[in-house]
Amino acid sequence: MSRALLEVSNLVSAYGKIEALKGVSLAVEQGKITCLLGPNGAGKTTLMFSTAGILRPKAGSIRFAGEEIAGRAPHAIVEKGIALVPENRLVFPHMSVLENLQAGAYQRPDRDAIEGDIEKLFARFPRLKERGAQEAGTLSGGEQQMLSVARALMSRPKLLLMDEPSLGLAPLVVEEIFRIVTDLHRDGTTIFLVEQNAHMALRVAHHFYLMEQGKVTFSGDPGSIAEDEVIRRAYLGTAKA
Amino acid sequence: MIADLVQNTLDGLALGSTYALLAVGFTLIFGVLRRVNLSYGPAIMAGCYAATWTHVHFGAGLIVLALIAIAGAVLAGAYVERLCFAPHRSTGAGPCAGSPVAAMVASFALWMQFEEAATLVLPRHLYAFPPLYSGGPLTVGPFFLRVEALVTLAAAIAICLLLGWLLWRTRFGLAVRAVIESPRAAELAGINVPSVFVRVFALASAIGGLAGYLVVASHGQITPMLGMWSTLKGMLAMMLGGLGSLPGAVLGGLVLGLIEAHSQWYLGPQTRDLIAYLLLFVLLALRPAGLWPARAQG
Amino acid sequence: MDEFSIGVLTNIGLISFLALSAYLLLIAGELSFGQQAFFGVGAYTAGMLTAIFGWPLPLAALGAMAGGAFAALLVGLPTLRLRGLYFAMATLAAAEMFRILFELLHFQRDIDGDLVGPDGTQGFRGIRWIFEQGIEPIQFLALVWALLAAAVAGFVLLERSRLGATLRAVGLDPELAASVGVPILRFKLGVVAAAGALAALGGALFAHHNTYIEPRNFDIMLGVHSLAYALIGGLGTALGPLLGVALDIGVLESTRFFHGYRMIVFGGLVAILLALRPRGLLDERIVHRIGEVFSRHGAARR
């Protein structure tokens, strides 16, 4: 039985006085793709930020490979082996594609291997290689998403967090993104994926959670519940009539 | 007529290179931390006062005094950073994370501290400072070139080249540019953003300290007004060139120096300042982005 | 009350006008480094009106307020679309321009054998209307505080009104306010003019209290001080700026204990205070809580 790489227990996180996570518990299994679905405002991005160290939780715990990481600084979390591909991609717009990748490798001690990793990423994402010297801000949405993923990969993460990678992208590009997700999984990366596009997410996920209003409301495998039921709850939540 | 024009231009460039250095330091803090540091000049003054105190009580050579001025400015800057800027960080999630206004007013409070401390340590309004060069100006044809001005100009060029190398050719520089573009994205890439803040602050303070030393050594005297003067000139030049833009800071400094030199010659010292402020006001009303705008930041 | 205390209290009152002026702009979301310019405009205008043209102080004060509002509009109109630090720097530049203009202002007239009027950097002597009318210091103190109380009352009324709520909304999120139809630019102009008039009133009284003013009185230090008073006193209520002024001028300046170290102590206190409470001592949260305590108290009595 695979052990959980990431274990979140009773996590409470807030923005000032607004509690966005009201006691969230879930687990991400090593070597699998886990999805987090839910309507807007459910707290999915808050959970990603709490795990990545951007937001310090008020209570609860986040364990990564058995080690408590809740409340650590973002750069320390990257050092531990977690990388977040944020919602809205957040590339460095006036730096070149190459420099964006170099930034992703910033805290790696093995400087010599970085060149090799860049080559490998260029092989995986040929469009990025074409635009290597171009300013990242001039790339298309899909290309920026690929760059954001590639930058996160530069830190050689054991766990890749992805927050809405398909947001604002054309269907063909979305297909490509999800192909990349499955490729990364095949190469051994554990992936924790937040998505609005429940349909695509369920096609790749091994396990998924539903979140509503700061709490986890469902946990299961795709197929354990009818897809249209999932999609309904992911977009609309469980409305109490 | 032409001779005056050229002479004033030369003087203006010399003056402007000081302003450029001050503006660069100010801009580094603003561009990276997104904060206005009203204690920037006063920290520079603290460093120069430390050098003056050493000169008054022990006497020391030019290089030693320069190093003391720079080190003093860096120490004073670290004090400001810890007290005014570390508590008001803006990378942190949520709408309440970090207050730029509070940080700025806190930096003003420290400005008051530095000014009072300076008058307590060295009570006289004016102190002599060992001049950079004791001889007279060089004569090149009909023009006078003050040696101090040449040294200042050379120092400014050297600093700008050094800074350019630092920002575009080193790993630290990559981190700084990343933080300038997006502190959030830099955090996610594994960059220790608070550490970048501290180091940039120290760098800006050092550059400011050198600028202050050059001003004081060129004039051969120091007063407590150095603090406010440095902040004002730095801010003016930064806004002229374009908020947050390093090339803009250099350009703004040079333009400010040129305008001051020419206005002073034709219209006198009061009108000189009036024109500089008027120019800034008009520029802000018409083209707030400045003469060499920083690219819009996300 | 002894003369010293009267002097301190009067000073607190006078500077409070300036702090309130900065406060008004702060709650509307704008930072101004330049309110001291309108303080100066009010001082010079009122001084000239009473000392040279023989106007009585009440009329001169009104004239000063009009002058302050007008000067504020001169600054506010070209910078209407500027926000944040850009607006702040524009106010700084404008304020320094005004100060230099005060240095260039020479307008003296022979009044009863004396040369009266602004004399550039030498300043403006002989603003003696208060003394000529035989008004005692304590009476002047009462006047200053009566006017200040009226101003604070005006603020309290404003806070309770829809106008006040809209103002704070604009201050917190201008884009949101604009999207629901608030005429942001007109609001801003109104606030700028009102703040200018308020500062000018303080300046008019200041000139007559001191009898002598010079351009150096109205420098950047004064402006940043008034901003600091508003911020440390607290942005939750108009009493906040007054608290800020009282803390500096009242506690620190008058207690000889801190003599020579006043700025160091005050500066340190301000920095530490702001680290703990970025919106000041009397910030919106605490004011709200105090309000709740009172209304609960009042409700229990009914």
C-alpha cells in the first residue's frame, strides 16, 4: 500500500478574520495524481497557498514525507521538494523564458546539473525552446502555462501542486496540458491538482476530493460516483433545497 | 554664451551624477520592496556623520573616511529596515498583509531620530570635512573642470556598470530582478525573498553612503540638512526618470542636475529649486510614468 | 492656568487643523505630503488681510479658507487622475513650490509708520490683530478649540452620513466605488478643496497666535509630521489625529524630562507603534468596538 506523501489534518487557514479553511483533512498518495474539485470560493487555492508556505495556517498540520511543514517559509518548502504552479501562471514577464527556468532552479545546490535539466525540459516542451530568449510576457496563455510548469519542475520537486492549470486556455491547449500531467506522472512525479474543469480532471485522477466552503465534503475514486454528479457538485456545491 | 552653456552642462552633469547615485539607491528600495524609504537620506547622513566624528576626534585618510561613511550608512539602513520595513511586509497572503503607508511614516519617524542624534553627537550646525582634492579646478580651454566633479562622475559610472553586472550576470541579480517582477512568483520559485530585501537594502544604503561621502567631500563641509536634501533629490530624480526604473533613475538624476545648473546660472538659486519642482509637477500631471518608464509590473 | 500650559494647548489646537486636513485625505484614500502649503497660504492670507488691509479676524479667516481651497484646487485639478505615490509626490513638489513662492513674496505697506507685510525669507512680522483687540491668550485658546470642536463635530456628522460612508468606500477600494457609479473625480476634488480650507483655517489662527511667520515654518517636516499625527493617532475617528498631535506636542514637548531626546523618543515610539498597529491607535476596529459598547450601554438603559 502506498503511503501518503502529503497529509493535511484539520487545517484552519484565514485571511485576516475570514476563515477560508475550516478544518481540512486529506491525503495525497505517492506516485498518484490526486485532484481537488469544488466551486469558486471553496478554499482550494487557500489550501495550495497554505501548503506552499505563502499563507501560514492558524491551526492543524501539514505533513510532507512524515515531516511537519505547516507555517514554514515558501523557499524552505521548495527546498523540501514541493513546487506550486500557481493559478494565473505568474511567469516573470520581462525576463526571458530561459531566465524564468533559471529562477526556478534558484535554490538548487547542484548548479552543474541545471544546464542538463534545462535541456531536458526543452526536449519535453519544444515550443519553449523555440522561444528561449523571448520575454515571457509575450508568450501565449498556453505557452506561459507550460513555462510555469517547467519552472516548477526545475526545482526537481517530489510533489507538484497545480492550481487550475487549464484556466483561460483553449480546449486543444487544455488537452495538451493534461497530456503533460499524465507524462509527468509516468515519470514518477506525484501530482496534486486543483481544477475547475472537472471532466478533464476526472480523466486523469486516481483519487479526488470535493471541497465546499472550507471543508472536504467527498473523497473517492473516479467511477465511485457518477461523473455528472461530481461535476454538478464541483460547480454548484451541494445546495440544500 | 556658448561657453556658459557648455560650462553649465559640465557642472550639471557632475551634480547630476550625485543625484543619479542617490536616485539609484532610492529606486532599488522602491523597485524591490515597493516602499518609499524616507530615512534613506538620513541613514546616509548618519554614515557621513560617523565619518565626520572620526575625522574630528582622530583624523583619518580619505579612503578610511569613505569606508566609514559607507559602513555607517549600511548599519543605519539595517536599523531602518528592521524597524520600518520588516514588520510591514507585503508578501503574505490576504488583503491586510503589509501597509506601505505605515512603513513610510515609520521611516519618517526614524528620520527624526537620526536628525536629533546627529545634532547630539556633533552639535555645531556646520563641520569642515576633508576635501576630496585640495587643488584648484583644471582648465581645459575656456572651461573649468573641478577634479571633485570628475571623480564623482567616474564613481557614478563605475557604480552603474557594477550594478548592471550584478543584476544581469549574477545569481543574486537574477533573484533581485525576479523579486522586482513578482515577489509572489519569486517565493514560489524558491527564492528567499526576505533575504533579498535585506541584501538589496544594504546595497542601496552602501551606494547612498558613497554618494553622500562624495557630496560632503566635494563641498568640504557637512550639515544636518544633508539627510533631507539627499532624500528629496533622490526622490525627485527617481520620479523624473520614472518610478521604479533603474535606467530612469540615472537619467532622472542627470536631467535634474542639468536643469539645476542651467536654472541657477540664468535665474538664481531660489528659482532653480522652483523650476525643478515645477518640472516634476508638470511631468506628473502629464506623463506620470516618467522620462524612462519602468515596464508595468504585474 | 499658567501661560505655558495655555501655549501648549493652543499649539495642539492649531496643529490639529493640519492633522485633520491630512486625515481627511487619508480616509479618502489619498496620501498628501503637502497640506502644510495650505496652512501657509492661510497664514499669509489672513495675516495680510488683518495687518495690511485692516480686516477683522473672522472675515480674514474666511478669506484664508477661500484662499486655501483655491490653492488646493490649483494643485488638485492637474493631478486629479494621479493616485498613490504619484499623487503624494505631486503634492510634495507643489508644497515646496508654495514655500519658495513665500520666499519670493515681498508685499509691504506702510501702516502707521511701520513697514508691514511679508518680506521674503525675512518673514512677516506684526500680525498683531489679537493683541490690538485686547484678546487674552486664554480667550484665544477658547476660540481655537471652539473652532476645532466645530470641525470635529463636522467630521462626526460626516462619518454618520451616507457621504461619509461613500468617502471611506472610495478610500478603501476606488475601483469598486467607481463601478457602482460613485463620481470618484468629483469626490476627490471636493475632498482636496475641503482639506485645503481646513488647513488654511489653522494657518490663519497660527499666524495670529505667533504674530510672526516665515516660509521656513511651512516646510516638508511640518507636512510629514501632520501625516504622522493622523496615522499614529488613528484613522478610525477624527479624534485620532488630535490624539497624535497631543502625544507629540503635549506629552513630549512639554515634559522637560525628554529635553534634547524628544525626537528620538517620539520617533522610536511611532515606529514601534506602527509595527503593532498599522492603522494607528484609534483605528477603525477599536472605534467600532467602542461604539458598540456605548450603544449596548444605551440600549440597556432604555
